[in-house]
Amino acid sequence: MPEMKLGLFIRPTGHHIASWRHPNAHDDANENFDRFVHMARTAERGLFDMLFSADTNTAWTTEDSALNRQHYSAWLEPYTLLSALAPLTSHIGLVCTRSTSFDEPYTVARMFATLDLISGGRAGVNIVTTGNPRAALNYSQEEHLAKHDRYEIAEEFVDVLKGLWDSWDADAFVRDRETSTFFEWDRMHVLNHKGKHFQVEGPLNVPRSPQGQPVIVQAGASEDGRELAARSADVIFGASQNMEMAQEFYADVKARLARYGRQPGDLKVLPGLSVTVAPTREEAQAKFDELQELIHPDHGLAFLSRRLGHDVTAMDPDLPMPDLPAVDDVGTRSGQMLDLAKREKWTLRQLYQHFAAARGHMLLIGTPSMVVDAMQEWFENAACDGFNIVPSMFPDEFESFVDLIVPELQRRGLYRKSYEGETLRDRLGLKAPASRYDSAGVVAAE
């Protein structure tokens, strides 16, 4: 029986936009490394597959009117953070975001090949094109590129990454003292990539990854994002409000794999999931409601404005949601949020309260049995291969998940009772990719 895969989506104080205001929250986690050590070790205690850190390249993560109420405006840079966590953990995967719009593929290939060696085969990179247009202003650009153009760059970027990661055969470094031969020439491969957006000679000046190649994660639900994942990714992180949405997404991305010569198991689909759990339904709901009461209306409206692509900061939050068009360039969630508000006849306040907790991901509130019932239904009905857990608040809600949900998953035979394998690919059930070169340095048949 296949086992559910679990990632932990780390965010300093939690994913609820008001999490930092709770008296138990680690409100200093944006500058306190020890808080992340605690998260990582709790995740390993829960036998999680990976830590997943998103990122953005600007402090402007909500509308200006409420930026000073936003805890996610300054935080520890995630690659440095995960590198520091590598020797303090033993099993868990270490995945963070790099932007194909602002990074260079040679630099990213070098960083993550190094992290893979340091961690013993636990590295992964989350490839994003960066949706926040303010980020472009930090990289000598007057304006952000259009979404389709960004994905065209991302496709070539990933091709270069993978080519660079094949620069060296696993047995290239013979280190023969007698003949003074450190590596064999025919086991080094020069990429000589000349494309529309990148020119990269190579080879990468880091040895081959313990995993063959670090794991590639993609986190886009648009048409372009789904196609990039089917072509190149090992894991796709999605956002689905219900099982029907999740099943459609799962079936769609899995069906795309065949045209790239890939099998359904080559791509793991992990939708986001926020859980508020307690021994009774009433206790769980009370915990959830306590956080909801901490949302400042200015922050809620600013959060909506950024997600919708429309400025609603000056509107009365208790008026019905106005009829607005979706803005695809800010992300697929714009349309999802507007459709939901229209269907439920929600006010602006009701809409921001709904999305403040899980930011568009599935939300479960209840007892361990109730929560695992829902998780099991998704897992056993082709809606996911597991979940990327988005705790509303650290440390409380994540510790509750590990202490209450993990044992119930194990009792039902849905989840591991110990770590298996040596690498992140092993634990995710992913094959190690073969090098594109044979021993003669010829490009292998696709």
C-alpha cells in the first residue's frame, strides 16, 4: 500500500496572516534561527519528507496600507537558512525557492548541488517565476515581464539546470596519485548551451549530486505552470479548496506526463493543507476562531487586494463582494477567490477571513479522526500523493499535527513509522535520474 508524503511549508510565525498576534506564537521567528531549528526537529519527529520554504524578492508582500501589520515582510533568506539546518537534521529534505526571473541558472545549479552534497542527498529547489511585480524593481528592471514570458524563461532555465547537474559522471574523480590524475577527461561534460535567454558554457564546478540531481519542485497551477511541472518537475505544490478541484488538478498534471516520456509516479502532487486539530470538534473550532478574531480589517483588505489584483482597501468590509474580473497575471488564485465569493454570496470580510487562515489551501478543523478521514479520502481517490502542510501558527498548530494527526495516519497504515532510504528522492519514491551522457560523453537517447 502506498504511503502518504508530507512536506512542511515553513513560514516564520505561521500561515495565518494574524498568527504573530497570538500570545503563543513565535513572533520573533523572522530573525530567530532557533525557532526554525525547533520547526525542523519537530518535522523530523513527525517523519516528514521535506521542509519547503517559499520566498519572494521584496518586502512589499501586501498593499502599502497594511504593510506594517504583515509579519511576512522581513525574514531569513531561505537558502542560507536551510544550509544552516542541514547539519542539525538527519533525514528531512531541504527545499527552497529560487526565481527564474532574477537568478542565473549556473548559480542556482551550483548552490543546490552543493547543498545536496552537504546534506547527504536531501536538497531540492522550488522553481518559481515570481508573481510579485515589485520584485523586479530590486533587480534593475523597470517592470516585471508578462507571465507567459516568465514561464518561457523558466523552461529554458530548468533545461540549463539539469544539463549542468550532468556535468560530471559519478565516477569522474578518480584521484589517482600515482598518475597525477584527479579526474578523467571523458567523464566531464561541457554543456555549451546557447539559447534565447541564457548562454552557459559549463561544466558546473561542483561534483555530481548524491541524488543524481536535486529534486525540482514547481508551485504553479496555471496552464504554463502545469506544463512546466509535467515536463521537468519531481513535485508539484498546488492549492485546491475541495476534493473535486484537487482531483481535476491531479488528473490533469498526471495526464501531461506521457508526452514527455514520463510515468505517473514520476511527479508527486502535494496540495497545501491547513489543519486545526484538538481532541474535540468544539476545541478545534475555538482555536480557529481565536486566530480569526486577530485579523485587523486593514490587513484583511490589503491581503485581498494583493491576491485579487484589485485594490479593495478603501471598501467597506461588510458590503457584498463586488463583481470583479479575475487577474491571471497575479496567479490562478485570483479567479478561485472571486468565484468562491460569488458562489457563497460573501462579503469582503467573509472572503478575507476564509483565505486568511490557509491562503487558498484546503482547511480542515476537527478531531484527529475527522481530519484523517478527509486526508484519507483525498489520498485514496486520486486527489493527491500527500500534502504540503501549511500550519496556521508555529509552534502550537504544527506540534498538534505531529502529536495528534501523525499517529492516526500511522494507525491506519497511511504513513511511515520510520524513515526509509538515504535521499529525498528515496523517501518521495522518485527514481534517481540517469545522466544524459553515456561513458563516451555522447548525449544519450531521449
